[in-house]
Amino acid sequence: MTPLERKTPSVADTTDPHALPIDEYRDLFPVARRRTWLNHASQGTLAQPVLHALHEALRQHAEGDFDGPREFAMYERVRSVAADFIGAAAGEVSFTKNIPDALNIIAHGLQWRPGDTILIPDQEFPANVYPWRNLAEQGVETLMVPSRDGDVAVDDIIDRLDQRTRLVSVSWVQFATGFRVDLRRLADACHDNGTLLCVDAIQGLGAFPLDVAATGIDFLATSSHKWLLAPTGAGWLYCRKELVPSLNVQFVGQSSYERRVGANYLDYDLPLWPDSRRFEPGIHNQLGLVGLEASLKLLTEIGAEPIRDQIRTLSSRVADELTARGYHVVSNRHADHWSGIVAFESDRTDMSAVHKALTAADVITSLRGPRVRVSTHFYNDHDDIDRLLAALPD
Ligand SMILES: Cc1ncc(COP(=O)(O)O)c(C=O)c1O
């Protein structure tokens, strides 16, 4: 039986502990038969088991097979799967639409004092800038720590910690350069200073294993549609359980309160959920979460370490071959800082022409400023990289 036959009907319901060799999972990705997709830092693709789960959910919807209790049980199942994926407890996870949605829960949940400061690296994706800068009218200052050639120098952030620093917020992996931050070290330094650590994990989660409890992260936001290979709009916020009661719940609705299935809708005096469900005002993105469950189960079945190792093999080859062809690879490939993102530039070639040539050959990458960004996931293979190299202009 092929991996496709074996997994298509079953992966949404079971986790098979007997993962296949990693390259056998490529067949599960329809995109691999059509084009060379090296663009996971922008948009991931969907595997067959995810399509199957989505199709089944749509069929149920279309045919009126809606079943409220089953639907709510599904949400709680996905919550547990998402929590397990990052070493959290289910009660520490709330579903969100996207990264700013999650960060705004924190920004409007913490009780700020005028004069508080927030530190962020200076080349963050804007999702991790605006929610903090929006606090200026409360007297909270967002300070940017200069990067060093696109690298986030954790030492420089640590040097800037002082008694006013309430929060540090960083991307685990920088969107433009792929630089991966040592979260453990940063968390320890933040906590020694009485500062909270918030992480935008969108460019790392799905490519690298992460245990939030062991790492000491206080808040983590992620979205579904990049390295997690799920539909858009099915992200989640992790909030360390000790911190949940201390946050203001800024947006409330029927789902924020302890209303159980079948309870009286006209009882308006229910307490807030004691856990992170209090941050969810209403109904969820049903299809997004159906797809997320299937993708997280697939990623879990394959295993975070084999996925990371395969991404390392492929992205290292990309970096080495581009360097050999005279391009400047700006991504830091040190053992502690590499990621699935390889960004490259050239002082003798117009990079928008390079990006155009790649796209014309159906090799999908991103143009980010003066660089082309290549982002390989585990189901890419060496043929994909051969096609990338062959499509580069002379
Ligand atoms: C680091 C980072 N954060 C956030 C986002 C966007 O997140 P969302 O689509 O959930 O708004 C991106 C997208 O490129 C990103 O690279």
C-alpha cells in the first residue's frame, strides 16, 4: 500500500506511530506533482489527508449532517492536539485568526503602567510591531533593538533589559533572513529581569520541535498556513496558565463564559472560563481547525526531529550551491541559528529578474526587498533544488 492509500482515509482520526521514511510522504502533497514549491515562509501547501478531512467536513455541512456536540468535541480535540504539539496544556491554548489577533489579546490583556517598555528586534514582521506600538497612548514605549546584518543579537536585547521592560516580543525565526533566535537563553534572561517573553512562532513551528514549558516562553502566537501546512485562519495563542487570570479579557462573547453544550442561553451570569477559552468570544473557524487537526497529526506522525533534519539537509544544500554560484546568502547557517529560510542577494544581478526567472520556470519563491527567499519544507526533495538551480539566470 502506498503512503497515500494508507493515510488518506485515516490520518484525521488516528496517529500512526510507525512513520514511513520521510521521502515517502512527498506523494501526499499534490503540489509536488505540479510545481516546485519553495515558498513555505509565505504560504504552505495542503497534504492529501488535510484535503480529505476538509472534504469530509464540507460534505457533512452540505448534506446537513451537522451535529453540535460532535462539532464542539472536535474543537476540544484540536485544542489538545495543538497544545501537545508545543508541550502545553489544552487550557493554555486559545484559537485565533492570525498573529495580530493573538498578540492583541496580550497587548490589551496586560495591565500596563505608564513608563513601561517593550523590546522588539528592529526588523520584525509588522504583525509583531503594530500591536505594541498601539499602546503608546497608554504611555507604553516600544523600543527597537538594532539587528546585526539581519541577525537578532540576543545579547543586545539582554543588555537593554531594565526595570521598565515589561515584555520582550520576538519572532522565533525572522521572516526576512530566517535567523532563528535562542529562545531558552532569552527566556531565562527575561525572567531574571522580571520581564515576560512573547514569541511569534509562525516561521519556526512545523519546521522545528518546540516545548514551550521547557523553553520558558510566556506567550506564543502562531498561524496555520505556513510551515504547519494547514488552511489559513486557524492559528492559536499559548498563554502560560499562571498568567491567564492576570490578563484583562478585552473581547468577550458567549464562548468566553462557562456555557456547556445544552446550557441555558439566557443565563447571562456565567463565570469566565478559568482557562484560555475565555479569550475566544464566539464560534471558531470550523474548516480551518478541521484542516489544522489533520496537518498536526500528519506532522506528529512523521516526527518533529526527522522533519527538522530533512529541512536542514535541503536548506543547507540550497545555501551551499547558491554560494558556489556567487550569490551572497544572507541567512545565518550556524548550527544554532539556521532555519528553513535561505535568503540570497547579489550585487551584480537584479534580484527581481532572478525571481521572475524562477517563477517563469514554476519554481515558487518570494522576493523580499533586494533578496530572493527560498523556503524548503520536509517534502521537498533534491530534484526540487536541481530545478531551482537550473532556473537561475546565468
Ligand atoms: C514573522 C511573521 N509574523 C506574522 C506573519 C503574518 O501572520 P498572519 O498571516 O497570521 O497575520 C508573517 C507572515 O509572513 C510572518 O512572517
